[in-house]
Amino acid sequence: MASINPANHGLRLAVRYAVLSIIAVVFLFPLVFMIMSSFKPDLQLLQDTGSLRAFLPVGDLSFENYREAFERAPVWTFVKNSIIVTGLTVALSLFFCSLAAFSFAFLNWHGRDTVLAVILATLIVPFETIAIPLLLLVSKLPWLGMDGIEWGWLNTYRVQIIPWVADGLTIFLFVQYFKDLPHELVEAARVEGASWWQIYSRVVMPLAGPVLATAAILKFLVMYNQYLWPLIVVQEESYRPVMVGLQYFFQLNTAWGEVMAYLTLITVPVLIFYLALQRAFIASIASTGVKG
Amino acid sequence: MSSRLTRSNRAGWGFALPGFVLIAGFIILPFFFAFWLSMTNQRLISPNPTQFVGLENYRNLLGLAVITLEPERGADGAILVDARGEAQYPRVRTITRSDAFPQYRGMREWFRWQSGENVKVVIASDVVFMKALVNTLTFVLVVAPTQAGLALVLALLINQKLRGINIFRMIYFMPVVVSIVVVSLLWRFIYDGNDGLLNNLLASLTFGWFTPVDWLGNPDTALGSIMAMSIWQAVGFHMVIWLAGLQTISPTLYEAAEIEGASRLQTFRYVTWPGLRNTAILILIVITMQCFALFAQIDVMTKGGPLDSTQTLVFQSVERGYGKQDISGGSTISVILFLIVLTVSLIQRWLTRER
């Protein structure tokens, strides 16, 4: 090792921080631009792109763009739809996937390993390759509604929720986590006469906090950011989520201030959520890669 | 006596059933359905009954041929030239519309090159599909290794023991939680040909020497621009996976390397890289699958243009299956895409197998 010269050391440290900071600017500038622009009138927004003013809260700032965005599009409807679809899918997914994973991890039944292998095999099927046949399928499915049987799931909440409830990755994450839990816990409860349902709900799930957080965050990101699927199965605005609602802002002449206001509105809550729970977010992505 | 040895078929099936039925119904069934639909003429809504058409959809997409055009000659056999001194060739449609060549019927020119005094023309049944195929493969071949490499560099930077390093990690990861649709819109603004941030930045860095480029409006730069943005958005995701891999490497190995007097490069080559093997395989497979699924960026930024320079397989599949309600055409592209993804991941597995 070279002898440590304090001045040299300080310089090296400065260089390191400089490199890290330049990269940070690269990742941050579009988001800063988005937020700052959302408060500026269109004309100023376009003029400011010529200088650093684009990233600064300067000039004529107001909430005018937000007000106009709400006038142009049913923003609250889109937000409400996204919350309903994302919330219900995450909740149902956590329940059904953990239930299935519990069965794969703790119960011994005929055909278990085959079924699990089939579920894991679906991981190599990208959603984009089944979107079109799935579109035809859901357009013909029955549903028991208020006035008897209805046909076709297009333009509903269920078409956005039910196909996304169960997936191989979520089940896999739960199975991995459950297999690392001490099996003695389950066996002791069994000896004491607990039913499987009681063991699932009273013994195992109370210990599943970390994996629940991981699965919930991954599902949340997938669902909130959905684009292709709602685009093709929901034409009625009363069921459209926020990402598809964006199309409203590109009719005829684009008002960029309103676009930036809408983008900020649908992005900043997620960013705040991420900043508050960043360790959990990063851990959940990392956990998808733990098993090679 | 142990419950692990007693079978509990009813409870086992009962607990797994809802999840399995959903996966079977909404992933496995449509997957096999795609193969069937690709051999029919199914439309989303049609008064006519669906017919089985065999491999016709595949022929309509994959038909490819090379034809040779000879220059026009005069009565004496000399090559006729036009006013600029260039040889004249018959038009491609004289062949693709001729009864003499039924095998080329309906095909169109994809590209051509000069070969001696003749011209070779590649004609395809579906030129847009061919462009989509080439663009998708180009995207994968460029983005997958670049993104994996940059993510590793970022992970190594973030893995340093520095005060406040977590703030940088948080920032680098931030675009991952932002929707790709939002990101695509923002970058449409950055890439704008007139007031775009990128043009303005390059102009000020070069003191006005840089001529503005319409990044997304120019067929030469559109796909590259989308690649750069896609890497920007997703690189943090893979950085985190690399980081998880880096942290599984035992610190004692690094200490040993230091005692042995290994240089930084040697430490990376002999300690870090071997420890990242499994992570590398996983990352490559995940990135490749994500790249093949390229859709939202195209739909928001270019709709496949200009001049089909950003067409992709998923975009074409959706445009046909949903936009034109041609379910069988869209499904055929889906099946082809899946077969490519499967082949590529099998090749990757084989190349990275334990030797």
C-alpha cells in the first residue's frame, strides 16, 4: 500500500464525491425539470429549457397548470381507479400467493412438486407475449352480475385486477421465505392440534412481515405503473388508471405545463413513498436476485 | 408421527388451488391459446366463423427472398444508362406482380445492394415485421450488455465505504420507481428537436457549434435515443441486484487479496468477478427478457416511426392484435417473440453452464 498522504487522501475523496455527484445529476435532472416545470406557464417553460433556469423554481410560479389539468381531464377518476386496482390486486395477491406458498412449503401432497415446477416455468413467459390472446380470452369470459350472467370483462375493474392476482415470482418469494422458517414451529402447532388454516394465519403469517413488504412493493410498482394491459382492455375513461389517462393531454395542441403538472401529480406520491421506505424498496428488488 | 411425513392432500390442494387456477387461467391458457390462434384467422370481433389456416400467418410474416435484377440492355446488349450515367434496373414490382414468379407474389423490397453490374434485392412478405425484428434484436444486443456493465460499475461505486453513500444509492435507484410511461414523456421533451434540453445542453457545451438534432424524428438517431433512455431508467434496478451479489462475497477474500499485494484490477479479476458469476447469469437473463418486451417507450415516444426505424415486435403485435383487431396476426408475432426469448435464454444458459 502506498503511504497515506493526508492531502492526497483528501483529494481522492473529493474526486470520488465529484464522480458520484455528477452521476447523481444525470439521474435526477429529468425529475427536477418535471417538478419545476409543472409550476411555470407554457411560454416560460419553453424559454427556460435554454438555460439552467429549467431546473430552478424561478419566474412566474403558480398552481395554474394543476388547476387546468383537473379541468381538462377527470384526474380524480383516474387516481381513484389506480388506487382501487392497485390496492385490491396487492391485497389479493398477498393472500392467495402466500396461501399457495404455504402449501408448497409446509404441506405434503400428491403432485405438489409438479404444480410448483409448472408455476415457476411461467416465469420465462413475458406478459407481452400473452397480452393479445389474453385480450381475446377476457373479452369472452362470463361474470355473474346483478342482472344474471354477463359476457365479456372489457371495461371493468375485474379485468385489471383478477389476471394479476397470482404470479410465479410472488409465489416463489413466499416459498423461499417460508422454507427458511424453522419447521419445528409448524410441527409443534400441529402436535397441539391446530388446523392448517390456523397454522397459516396464526403461526406463519405473523412471522412473514419482511416477505410481505417485499411482495407488496414489487406488486405495487407493477400495478401502479401498468400501461399495456389497461390500454387494450379499458376504453371507458371511468375505469382507466392514471398512466393511460395521460393520453388526454395529447389531444390537438399539447400544453406542456399541464402535462408536467399531471406527471408530477402521479409521480411524486410514489417518490415520497419510495423515499420513506427506500430500504424496503431496494431490499425487495435485491431479493428477486438472491437466488440465481 | 411427524406431520411432514403424513400426506395432507385435501388441505394441500385446497390452499394451492386458487393461486394455481389463476395462473393456469391467465398465464398458461393464453400462452397455449396463442399457438392455436396463430394458426387461425381469428379477429377480435367478426361476423364470420374462425377458420384454421395452418402456417399461413407465419408465411405471411417470415417470407423472405433475394432476387437479382439485371440492368436494362439495349438491342446491342450494351447497358443502358440514364442522363447521370447510371445503369437502369427493372422495378421490383415487375417481378413481385408477375405471373411468372408466383412465389414472390405480394412481397416488397426491404433493402438492396449492388453486386457487380447487377443489383441484389431482399424482398420480404412483411417488411414492417422484418424491421421490427431487426430493431428488437439490435435493442437487445446493445442494451443488455451496456446496461448490465453500467449497472456493475454503479454497484462498485456504491459499494465503497463512504459517508453518505446511501444517498447516492437512493438517487441512482430513483428512476426505477417512476413509470416508464412518465419517463418516456419527459424524455420526449429532452429529445425535442427545437426546445429540447439535450440540444440546448450540447449547444452550450460546444459554444453553439452543435447543430440541433431532432433525436426522435430522425431515423438514424431515434432507436439509439430510446436505448439511452431505457438504460437510464432501468440501470438502477440491476445495480441493486449486482450490489446484493457483491455483498455476498466474503470480506476475508478481500483481506487475503490485500495481504497477497493484489492490485485493484487483480482483486476484481480474481475475487470479485468469480463471486458474481451467478448474479451475472441472472442479470443477463432478466435484462434480455425485459429488452425483448420493449413497448411503452415506443408507444409514447415514436409509435414505431420515423420510417419504421423504431418498430418492435411487441409494438407490432399490439398494433395488429389490438389496433387492427387482428388477433391471429398479433398472436403469431407473440409466438415468434416467445420462441426467440426461449432460444436466447437457452443459449445463455448453455454458454454460462458450469464447466
